[in-house]
Amino acid sequence: MKKSKNLFALLLTMALMISLMPAAFAREECPSASFTDVDTSMYYHEGVDYMVKNGYMKGYSAKAFMPNADITRGMVVTVLYNMAGRPEISAAAKEFPDVSAGAYYGKAVAWAAANGVAKGNSDGTFAPDTSVTRQQLASFLYNYASFLKMDVSSKGDLSKFKDASLVSSYASAAMGWCVSSSIISGTGSDTLLPQGTATRGQFAKMACSFSMLMTAPSVTTLAVSSTARTGVKIPAYITLPLGYEKTKTYPMVILCHGHGGNHNEWGGFDKITSGLARSGIIAVTLDYPGCGASTESFTQNTLTNMKTDTLDVINYVTGNYSVDKNEIGIFGYSMGGRITLELLAQKSYSFAAVEFVAPAEDTADLKKLFGGAEKWDEMKAEANKNGYATFTTIYGQVQQLSYKWFTDLEATSTGLAEAAAKNYTGDSMVVYATNDEAVSPSVSAGVAKAFGSAVVNTFADGHSYSFYGHTPYTVSTVNECSVNFFKDELLTKGTGVTGYVASISADGSLALTIKASALTAAGIKAGDSVKVTVDGVAFTMPAAAAVSAVKGQNALVISGDTLTVNLAGGSFSEANKIAAKTVLKDGTAQWYYTEAADVPAAVSISK
């Protein structure tokens, strides 16, 4: 989780401004908060946090980490030596004429040379102060992985990068493995820059990803028998928490992929499933008919079959693994969101937590993606006549859409979100991009309104989100908010009345997912003094029936069944780095969670 640097100073300043004394300060300070040159919005922030917190890397000084400075050979082996636990060095370790035993990298160089992590130069020197290229950095990590006896056999496809020919032959295997293992993702969507000089920030990010790979929960492939189609095995995948024990029970989340995707959206779900498992939650994915490892034709890819497959997999996992059946969540992306909505609307399963990412709820909106209503009707007629209609998606996929694919989607043309919401009483979250090109943002917003969901907006990468997107904000926000949401709902039981920030008004006030009726049930009423904790920061304020009743003071405002936290005229969000405001072209204000916040922002209210 990313935390704000200088948060305490900001909070103290705001407290003095608004004469409000925090009842508690619960947020953990960002490990790299003391470094004034670490930009918390940059790709390297998580890596720097991890490396500093674990003592693997240090700053140049108390205030400077220098993330953009070149990384040297001496620095690299020192970090790897630290990650290895700083083992004792053999007295017979190789010595280099340009490496002093008393230098900060002295022991690290001897250890690296003795264990095949690094080699010297042809002239017998080590050159500890020489800068390292990105492909050399990949080689260091590849060698270190080999030393640890990790599996380095995977070979990433480098041909998708336009500068792949610049990868030296000695580094080809290392670069391929680093790409396939998501240690290196490129400097853009199509460049590796293998001979470019690596920076400290890049190394921090890569070494962090390497560490996550070392401790990544294992994924087991399942073959689940279909109850609807004789002889069909549904490809499913389960990621168990580290240290999984059959004698204990665990929460579970099933992730439903989008139209034409595969069980993990070609690796895009992996950080979420891994994050859930690391948190103690069983994560499950599956390939729908005609997708991924499925052996069926895409003509079997219908809502009816996909809903049945989802239930079959849930029932298989709950019947064969130690799952707490009262703590099962579901995550639906795009068409997976539609599947989730229909399961809820039809009361097919009782879920404890629900997340939608750009749910394809509206069939009329969906028709636009398939060429419009007229083209839709033409393809439907063709499918009815010939058994299927051939369609090429905007992403270049050629699909055979059956007649039932069309009729299933048309069966519930309106009111799906409202029908689903009536059957669900738990917390929910909706994530959507304001520039989504596949599912209109208004559709996602409508689902959020129907459910009273927490809402997380992204402003870049459109329908790609963290699964195919490249913008650091999008990737980290979607991945983190998904893991945090299910942790909060399935593992962390808050005290008092709990929920999330549903939306942020133009002035920064916070509308909550918590209903006023929940306060009544908890014995809280207008006029009471309450403790409101937002994103880990606690405040004491009055509960009031109207803003006017408190004359500009900070208050929990009760209006009908809606609750709003009104703090300091709306300065709370920006002052605490929870969200930042962007003014759109039409002049309206849009708020986005910041890298400093835990998303979605959790809220609890108590007397």
C-alpha cells in the first residue's frame, strides 16, 4: 500500500486550520517519506518503499534517494547480497585488484563472484563504479535466481518490442525470463531499451518484483466437470494462501474475465490473485467456453453457460478446499461484470463482497461495441440461419457468436443492476475509467448508484485498466483497490458502522456508502458526537440533520438515508492526500484517489 509522505505535517496543518484535533493517527508512514526526491506518483515508488523498508537499499543521504541516478555494479551486488541475508564469505573468495575489502561493496562482490551472481571483466577487474545497462541488470537478477535455484526456464516473447534486436546474445535468456516473469515490462508499450543505463529507481522496482516472484503463491490448475455440458471440463485455477492448511478455513474470491479474454486476462489478474493469496484469501479464476485453455468452440460462449460454469467452479472449490462459505466474494470485469449481475439478479449465489470493473450491464450500450443496433440485428439473423456469426472485435479477435449469445444478452435488456441490487445487501465497489471506450462510464456509474457502491475512477488506459494498461496510476490503483476491498470485507471486520467513500463532491466533501438507517440501528442519531475514521485518520464531530445546523463546522451530515462527511469546506480530501481534483474540459470537477491513499477509502463511524 502506498502512503503519503509528509502526511503528518499536512494533517497537523489542517487540524490547526480547522481547530479539529484528530482522535487518532492510524496511517502508517510511507517508508520512503523522508526522501524529498521520491515522487509517490512514479512507477518506482512501490519498489523504493519495499527496498527501504526491508533494508535492502539506502538513500544517498537522509533526504535523497536519487531514484534517477545511475545504478553501478557495486550497488547492484550489494543489494543482492543484502537480499540474500548477508551470508558469511569464504576465505578463499576471489579478489579483484580494484575492490577494497573495506569498501561498502567489498563483501558483496566476493559473495557474488563466488556464487556465480556476477563475473569480473576480462582484464581481471570488477569495475564496481561502472554504470549498469538494463540488460546487464536483467543478467544479474537471472544469475541470482539461478543461484537460488528458482525456475528460470520461461522465455518471454521479446519480438513484441521494436528494439528487441538490440538485446545482446549473452543477455537474451535473462531478458526473456525477466519479461515473462514481469520483472521487466519495458520503458513503454513497445521498447525495452536494453542498452540504456539503468537507474536506482528502475532497479528498486525490478528487485521488488523479483522479491514478489520469489514468494509468489503457487497456482494449481483444475479441471472441473460441467453440470450443463456432458463430458466438458472447465479449466479453472486456484491460488492458495502461503502456508495453506486444510484444518483452517479461508475466504475466497472468484474472478470472472471479460468477453474473449482468459482466466487471468493474459496475466493482468495475476497481481490481484497473488495479492489476495498473500493476504490469506483463496483466489480462483476460470476460462469460459472458447477462451484460454478451453477446448470448446466459441459458439458455446453464452451467458447461460458462463453463469453455470462460474457456479460449477465455486461449488467444486468449496467442496474440495477449506473455504469459509460465508466469506465468498466475486470480481467481474466487463462481461464478467455482466455475469456477476445476472447471478445476483437470479439469486444464484449469496456473495459476501462484490466488485465490478466496467460491468457490461446495458445491452444497448454493448451493441455499440458490436457495430451498432443495426449490425447487431444482422449478425443475430446470420447466427440464427448459419449457427453463428463471425465477428472481429476492436482488439482484432475473430469470434463465432451463436444465436443464443445474442438472445441471452437480450433477455434482460433493462433494469439488470436494479434487480441485482435488490438481492444483495453487502458492500460493493465499482471501478471504471472516465475514458472507457468499451463500456460507457455512465453505465458503470449507474451500476454504482443502484448498489450504493464505493467508486474508484481511473483517468487513463480506457477499458484496459490494470490488466492491459501501462499508466502507473491505473495499474497500481486497480490492483491495490481490488485487494484492499476484499481484505476489508472478508478479513478485516471493522468496529462500529463501516463502509466506503462512494463519491467526492465538487467541494471535496465525502458521500458515503453507509446508509443513515445503519446509524439508527447502531443507536447513533443527529446531535450525537461521533468518531469518524476515513482512510485511517480519525476525527470527532457532531452528527447533524443539515449543514446549516452546525454553521460551517465539521460534521457528519444526515440527509434522508444519505450520509456525507463535510470537513473544512471540503479541504479534507486534498489535505490528507486521499484524492486530487481535476477540472475536465466541460468545467466539471472530477476527483481521483491519489497514490497516497488506500483505495477504496474505508470509513467507520462509532460513538
